[in-house]
Amino acid sequence: MRLLLVGCTGFVGRELVPQLLAAKHQLILVSRKAASGFDQALQTGQLEWLQINPADPNSWLDGPLLTALAQVEGVVNLAGEPIAEQRWTAAHCQKLESSRLDTTTALVKAMNQLKTPPRVLLNASAVGYYGTSPDGYFTEKSPCGQDFLAHLCERWEAAAAAKPSATRLVVVRIGIVLGPDGGALGKMLPVFRLGIGGPVGSGLQWMSWIHRTDLCQLIEKALEERAWSGVVNGVAPESVPMASFAAVLGKTLGRPSLLPVPGPLLKILLGDGARVVLEGQQVVSERLAGLGFRFKYPDLCQALSAATMPTTH
């Protein structure tokens, strides 16, 4: 397929782009950053890089971005500022919203202007859609939560749902993505390797996770297979409490994992953003098995063993 990729130069994209190239897809990558890496694909023309800000609605009105959109069969939209890496000041909350809503709204509006829109749109969302809960159990059918992140995800998904009727939509509510070179695990690894890691907060909060390789394979299947549509939870089969996650990570690294990170300290560092790590939610997918998806890393021990190996990307 010929694909337009938005928000795919970060942590997930570092594995997704090489995977899609290996599968012989033709890619147009949109980023505010200058082209970096993928020299061979750029030279052969399998990858085209557009240095454009996709959150600017004017970028989609005419010119190379609209031309590219008119040429592709599918779109992957993973655009969005990281959720839990800064304090949730008013300015940062605005950035969290605009990076998702402005990009998705402008993309969908441009798609609706095309005589022949892309056949499929894969749009990211997050398990934050369900809110946080110490004992709740959430599937794709569960209602939206009531906090800031839940309402943001709800509006994000609504923006994607305004796509053309001819375009198949897949919304992936992504959990905590595990990989060695970024995300939550990337921040935890240096601490655990020093032997001073442990559970964050109470340790009772749920972590709904997925290995990055599985998420990338899920995205590729959703693009290629017409049976995939609607909402899918991008999480591994079994969520775990934070204390269990820390214990397995320590065992995987051969290091102790007994020193907890106090919740109040995390709140000082991240403000309201600490809620993502301190509260969590138990999310499962009722749809993935029926869609024939098989995880490479369904088990946390396997996933962490793979995710703590040096990356080749």
C-alpha cells in the first residue's frame, strides 16, 4: 500500500517505519523534523519525507501535503505530545490537546475534500479513554471516563470519526508501550540497572501494556485487513499491578526492585501528569482474538526480556 504517516518519527515510529518498509509498503512520512535516517529508502524512493507541521490547518489546504494525501491508500495518525513527561501546566495541557485534535481535525477535513479519499485511516487513542480505576475492568465496550485524559481521548476519537464514509476507520486505544529506547520503560531502565528501582506509588495500580513490536504488527494488520474497523484496545492479554511489573523487571535485569518511588515525589516532578502512572486502569481487548491477532509477546516476562535487549533500530 501507499501510506501517509503522521506522528511516526517518535518512539513507536522508530520500529513501525522499518517494519512497513520491510513489508514493501510505499511511505510518505510527515514530520516537523528534518529527514533523519532511512537513507536507502529515501534514495530508492520507497520513502518520501515531508518536513511540514501537520498540526497547522493551513498545511492541509494545498501544496505537497494535500497532494500526498490524494495519492495514498491509507493513513496512520499517531500524532500527539507525550502524556506523562511534563507537569500539566495550562500551557502543556493546551499542547496535549492541540497536538492531537488540531492534527486529526485538519487531516480528516482534508480527506473529506478528496474525490477519492484513502481507503483506511488508523488513528491512535489511549487507554486513558476509560479513566483511572483501582478495581475497574475495561473492554472496548466500556464507557468513557470523566477525567481530563478521558475527555481528550473522547474528542480525539470524535475528530477521527468525522472521516469520509468511504474510509474504513480503526482506532487503537494504546496502553503503555514497552521498548528499550523510550516510553515509560526507557525512563525506568537506568534506575533499575543501578539497583535502586521499585514500584511507583502504591504499587497496586494497574499497568495495561503492550510490547512495541506487537503494537507495530497490530497497526500493519489493521491497515491491510478489511475486517479490522472500529475501536481496538492495543494492550497485551494480561494487565499487571505496578508492584508485579517492577518485580518482573528487576528479575529480568538481575537487580533488586525493592525501593518504591513515593507518589508525592512524582507529583512534585509531574504535577497532574503523575496520575497516569499513579492510578492506571485494567484494560483488556475482547476483539483482538476474534480478528486473528497473535501476540509475539503476550507474557510480561517475555516482553521485558525482549524490551531490555539493546535496540537494533
